[in-house]
Amino acid sequence: MKKFFTVFVVILVVFAGFYTVEPVHAATSKTKYVTASTLNVRSGPSTKYKVMTTIKKNQAVKVTQTKGAWDKVSVGSKTGWASNQYLTTKKPAARTTTAVTSPKLMYITADVLNVRSGPSTSYKGVTTGKRNQSVKVTQTKGSWVKVIIGTKTGWVSAKYLTTKKPAAPKNLAVGLKTVGSNQQLILVTSDGYNTSSADIRTFEKNSQGKWVPVLTTTGHIGKYGFATASSMREGGKRAPTGKYSIGTAFGRKGNPGTKLPFRKITTDDVWVDDPKSTLYNTWQSRTETQGEWKSAENMNISAYTYGFVINYNTKRIPYKGSAIFFHIGSGYTLGCTATSESNVVKILKWLDPKKNPVIIQTPIQELNKY
């Protein structure tokens, strides 16, 4: 029996030599900080266990136990295991926030820049800024700066700002060859054919015959952008390129102060868009002409609260497009040009038929045609 016991002990000792049990150390609660950009917290001390949650760089966790290369951590209301090669006891340096003594003027370099409620992309947007727009910088925090933009205050990434003042925009009316007899010009340009976004500029000749910028703003054209004269079609949802005279001003309210001929819209007013009708591309009374067309656009809509007719397809060629207006709108149109109500009213008040006003619509790359 003694001999058997001795043999058993020897076997047990030999067996133990083949297997080492990984030690588990209970730790007094210790604070560590994450060094990885994102660290998985798992239900057990290896990668085969499922991920319970994730923690971010520099986030503090409480370590309560260590098992080899893994630490048991408390994260908020959850407890799990994280690889301790991505944890350190060294506290990360605090992000410094520097108040700017006096607001510094900077300029946006991105086409569109989000202004957020806090200094990271996780904060919601407050507003947006555009290329070359100026902002006042009042505070910095890491790679983010707090800015005043218009009437809003928020945070933007500093990499999209510069202290270099942008060059003054080029006067696009200078050098145009087809406007010698005109004293007022509306220029609607886009970046290519397939966009509904447009820039709207107005110009007026001074006493020396030089074009002077009056208004610069943004607007919208047809849903699918511009169309050339040859490709323009009824229902194509594109705006026509070309140079056109200005027609009748209109509105659902009284004359806002325009010198153009003004027509008040009533519930009876329609614009005939039936290419087979002899009244195609004309403004008509619904009750007086109803049997003479199969389709017509209702004029009594909010977009036409104020606007004017662009004299497109005045020869009324069937299927070449109808009802092309300059009117109120905040998004793409079905072929017209649109901008805010305040801009439409400003332009209506400014237009003077004695100055032979015209509108040119074109992708900016083809402006040299005019």
C-alpha cells in the first residue's frame, strides 16, 4: 500500500510538471487607461469570448483582477475582460483648451464645413459654412476651434480653416460678348450640367459702362440640372441654358415694388403645358380655355408667391418646354430657377425694363460662349 501511494505521488508530480495553471491575481481596484483607439471588452479572458462593449482611447477603467495577459475591468455598469497590453497606468495628458484673447478672423477652405455643438464629430451639427466664408475663432481645444459664424456659435475642425484671406471673386460679367446693349444682367451658373445647385449673381452697368456686382447668392435649377437648347424637352426636369429677356412679374400678393409689368395670380390662372394645344406655353384663364388644352400648370401655388417669367420658347415650339420661371424655392425645380423669397423680392425691385435686363443660364465652364 505504501509502495502504491509513493508511485501515485510520483505520477502526480510528473503530471503536474506537464501542465502549469495560469495564476489569477485579485487586484485592489486600480485605474488604468486605454491606449488603443477602440478596445473590446469581452465576457471572458480570451478572444474566443463574445464582445460585451467597447471602450475608447484614454478612457479610464477600474481593474479588479488580472489573469495573464487579460485584466478584468469595470466600464460603467458593465464588467468584463480586456487585453492588458492596451491598458496603462499612465494617465493621459489633459486636452488643453485655450481661450483666444481677441477673436481671430479665419476663412473656410472646405466646400461645405459642418459647425458642431462640441469639439468632435460625435456632436450634432449646428449649421454649415461655405468655402471662403469668414469665421471668428474664440477658443481652441486640440484640433478643434470654437467659432462665431453669422449668428451661430459652434465648433469646427481647425484643418479646414486658414488665416489667408481668399482672393476677391472674379467679376464674371466682365468680358461677356453678348450683353453690350444690356444694362442689367442676371447670371445663373452651375458646376457642370448634372447638378441642381446654382449660383445666382446680378450685375448693373455704371455710368462708365462697367459691370458692377449687385447681388450674389445661391439657388436651384432643374432636378437633373441644365439642358442645351437642342436637348430641352417638356417634362425633362431640366432648366434651359441660354440668354433670355425678362417677361412679366407675377405674384399671389400685391406688387412688391417691381417696375416690370406685374400680374396678380388668381385661383383661375394656369400655364398651358400641353404641347398639342394652340395655347402651349401661355398663361390662360382656366374657365375660359378649359376645352382648348388637356394639361396645364396651376399658377396659384406657394412657389409663385413672387416671381417672373423667363422668356424661353417664345415661339412655342411643341415639346421644347414650357412654364420656365424665376421663382421662390429651397430645392430643385422642374425646370425653373429658384432662390429664397427675400432674394426674389430684391431682384424684382431692382429690375428695370428701361435697362433692358437679361438672364443668362449656363454651366460656368461654358460662360465664354456669351
